[in-house]
Amino acid sequence: MSEFTPPLPPKPIILPPRLSVAARLRNYLFAGLLVTAPIAITLYVAWSIIDYVDEKVAMVLPNGYTPNTLLPFAVPGLGLVMLVIALTLVGFLTANFLGRMFVRAGEGLLTRMPVIRSFYSAVKQIFETVLSNRAQSFSEVCLVEFPRAGMWTLGLVVGRAPAEISEKTGAELYNIYVPTTPNPTSGYLVFLPRSEMKRLDMSVEDCLKMIISGGIVMPQPKLIPSVKS
């Protein structure tokens, strides 16, 4: 006969400590702030942009033809709509032969001005690169050692470096934009070979979120779908 083994006593259930009223109120406050703060800041920025455009459009129009004068009530965003319509109309007019002729004449006048021509050509090239569908701007995210070896930072691959720079260095280099925190519109342009950068699967949007938040907002891990056998 086998010896009888008494069953093990059940493990005690450890309940989490109950929060005090002050701790619960603090958690509720943080939860409400987390929900409302992004919405409020987004609405504030959008409203500020709309109000700014409406104000500038009203300054350009004659006094008797502003939207607030013609209508018995103010319509927020009407100036922005008028600006979009005006830009679309300008694009339509410059698409024909006569419009292109006026554009070439204006560009010819600007290229004859010593200081203005450099600024105009740089701004035009930037807009053509950003708005072009063939542009490869910010194609991927990578890690680069910057500003010294052993210190890693996020970089955005813009494209291949000009042939002259690659020929002078004797290596195929890439344009890497290293944005700064918390303002990614300022940064540094460095030239690195492919071997000195580590490509990341992080999207450009997640990279910018991480830079703007100073590392607080982390990219979400990608879920790998399970394969059923």
C-alpha cells in the first residue's frame, strides 16, 4: 500500500494594498490629464493657426470685402478656405502657357538680384523636394554615433550624398539629418557611409514622436502574427 500524501495547503491570496483616498484622487487626476491634455493642445494649435490665417487674409482684403463685414456673424476658418481657393486658382492659372510665361519672367527678375536669388533658389528647391512625389526624403530611421564615438542618436536618412562629396572622401556617403530635442526642425546634417549607421525598423513618425517628447513617448513594438501549424 502506498502512503497517503496529504494535499498541500492552498497558497494564500495576497491582495494588493488598498489605495488611500488621496492616492485614488491623484490617479484620477493623472488619467483625466492624460485624456484631455493632447486633445486640448491639438485644438488650441489648430485654432491658433486658423485664427492667424483669418487675420492675415482680412488684412490683405479691402475693408468692405472682408468675411466678417459681408456676413452678419463671424465664421472661423473662412480665411483659410479663401487662402486654399486662392492658391488653387494660382496653380490653375500657372498651368497654361501664359501663366508659365509670367512665372519665368518673375523668376528671371529674381535671379538677377544678388542676395534674393540665392534665398529664392534655396527655398524653391526645398519646396520642390518636399512636395515632389518622387522625393525620398526621410526614407528610413537609423542610429549614428554622434557627436562622438560611443554616443548614439537617432538620424533620418535623406538620400545619397552629392557625387563630389563621395569622390573627395573616397566612399559612398549618405545624407543623414540628426534632429534635436524637443524641436526636430533644427538639427545637423552629417555624411556617413552605410557601414557606420544601424538601420532601425522604427517609422519616421515614431522617431519624431520620440524626439519631440525627449524619449518619453516610446514606439510601440510591432506584433508578429502567429503561424498556425
